[in-house]
Amino acid sequence: MANFGFKISTPRSIDLDNADRTLYEQMLEMVPSYRYCIGCGGCTATCSAGQFTDFNIRKTHFLFSRRQYDKLTTDMLPEVDLNKCMLCGKCSLVCPRGVNTRGLIVEMRKLLLN
């Protein structure tokens, strides 16, 4: 076998069928508009915290919807630190689907940080 200078890594698939859905279901009850997010990135583009820090609200939503709660509560990914959000609400104003993104951050803080 030839050595091409790289090796094929193992797949990084997530089994959403067997993932813990309790926090996700609680979030949908508290912020029902969360289910309408299409991941367009409009919230991240207008984020005041994202302009001055490395906060990324889209990545935060994405990790939570994929039930990767461990990555949201560790210091591995500084761009998803929920305390960096200033709760200004600009993200909610530009959302084309009307998702209450400000409410999402508040509820994520309650669910994950407490």
C-alpha cells in the first residue's frame, strides 16, 4: 500500500436516534420557534458579540440541535461560550423565520449552565 502522507480517519457520525433528547425537548417547549431555524446564518452576521469576540450563535444553535451538549459546556470551543452573548436582540430582528434567538440563548444558559 502506498503512503500518500495522510490516513483516512474514522467517521465522526452522531447517532441522533439514540442521543439524549431531554434538553432538546425542553427547549422546544420553552421556545417553540426553535424548530423553524433553517441555519441561514443571518443571526451570526448581525451579532454584536460576534463582531467583538469569537462568539458564534449559529454554531451554538447547531451544536444544541445535534444534541452535542458536552461541547457547549466545555472550554474546548470558545466560540460557543454562552456568556459572551450580550442579549441585544439584533439576531431576532433579522431572522427570516422569526426564531426567538434571544430567548434561545437565555434558555440555553438556564438548561446548560445551571
